[in-house]
Amino acid sequence: MKQLIAEFPEQLAHAIAIGKAAQLSSAKQPIHNVLVTGLGGSGMGGNVVVDVLGSELALPLLVNKDYHLPAWVSQHTLVIACSYSGNTEETITALQEALTRQATIVCVSTGGKMLDIARKNNLDYITLPAGRPPRASLAYSFVQQFYILHHFGLIGKAFEADLESCVTFITQENPALSAEAESLATHLYLRLPIIYAPSGYESVAIRWRQQFNENSKMLCWHHVLPEMNHNELVGWRSAESFWAPIFLEIPGIEPRTAARLQLTADVTAQYCPNIFKIHAKGDSVLQKALYLIQLGDWLSYYMAELRQFDAVEVKVIDYLKAELGKL
């Protein structure tokens, strides 16, 4: 896992090359909305794209993480089906529903049932390199979604220069990110992380939570401000040294949300002595998001090491899939 995390900038560059080379057909009907369907590491890319394109994409874009599609999916919907293995049962079921709805479909996968269905039904697809855990293939997933959206005329091409700048940016920051994460891990690995992010960056908080779950083998939760201020904030009423609130501080966000983050940290500090503030770097939303995502990936690895767990192993998920296969 350590090597896979270190190679994220190279994966990002390779993903850009794959996106540039993708050959896709034209939509048969005008596109009125977009749905990304996928789960776990395969679906995470959709969350990143939603955050990054929040101020650019003129059409609704939602992420689906279930067997079934929303009722509004139709022949005017672009469905991007993402399954790294190509065998995720929820995504395969959703893909088959999208076929019956006559949606415009693009599949993103390494193979499996998904690409069999795509070839049988003459669907567009983009093939990814195999041999990695899905959670270690984030760049391959989300980069293709930018190119798919651009192909159908839903976004401009500015994203490409932004992506290419991220390759250089994360390459430069990687040693410092690893060192920061290794130090931070010593304070967090025996505690329960509680991740707080500003609206527009929830994908980062989700990624941290998922990586802590899968790599570090630990529970945590996350929330987003300002929504958290309207409910969870009231839950802070008792002291607990085991909790470790982590505040993701990101320059350029809504000033009042930034003020809410600081005030929320002040409230939680009354009950919990372990407050951690993480400061993002970067010039664009994408750079800031990937900076924090890379930091979280490193952190999850070092916490796994301190907790003496294999960051790659996910036997309980394998067990669950095997049992579901018997039904």
C-alpha cells in the first residue's frame, strides 16, 4: 500500500493519458442530467467530481451507491457506471436498469461482468489497468469522469490543465505530506477520528473516513459544515479523551463557513483536549482536494502500521461477498 500511495502522481498522469485516448460515441438523446453509479473506492471518484465541478456543471450530477437507480433516470440521462473489478453486484444491477431506461451509458472498469455487458450491448467503455485495490485507483476513476463529461459537451477543457498541474503539485508535496502524516498518525491511531470539512469538500472527508476504515481498520465518522452546526454540534455535551476531532481548514471557502469551523473547534475543545487542524494547500479546488486526499491516504497507511494491521487486507469484505454469492 505504501508504494501505491507514493505513486499517486504517476497514476494521475497515466489516468490523464487514458482519458485523452478514450474513444466515445455521441449521445442518442439530449442529456438533461448525469448519474455516476459505483460503490466504495470505485464510487469515490464521483464524489470528487461533484465537489470540483460544483460551480461549473450546469446540469444536475448525482452519485448513486445502491442497486437501483432514481426514478428520474431516463433516455436523457448520462450514466457513468464505475466498478474497478467490473463485478460489483450493486453496480451491475444499476447498469442493467440503466439499459432498460435507454440512458446514455459509459462504463469505467478493468473488466469483469461490466465490460461483458458493455460489449454485448455496444456501450461505450474505458478500460483501466488492473491489479490494484479499488481504493488505490482513485485517479483512474475520477479522471475518466472529467473526460466523459467533456466529450458530451457538459464541461469545458480547463480541467485538463488543472489535472496536469496536480501531477506536478502532488509530486512536489508528496515527501512533506508523508512526513506530516507519519507524525500525525502517532496522535490519532489510538483515538476515534471525527472529521469535519466545509461544504464543497465533503468528498475529502468521505475519502478520509473510508481509508481509515479499510486501511487502518478503525471506525470514525465525518460531518460537513454548516449542516453540522444545525444538529451534531448539540451532541457535544460530555468530555471524552478518546475522541479526536479533525478540522479540515481550506483557504478560499465561504468566509462565514470558515468562521463556523473555528467556532465549532472552540466548542469541541471544551469537551475534548485532542483537537487537530489540517491546513490545505493548492491554487484550485482540485489541487486542494487532492492535497488533502493524499495526506489522508498517507495517514491511513501510517495508522495501519502503528495498529499492526495490513493496510491491503479486507478479509471481512471478501467474506461478505462470498456469503452474498450463496443467496
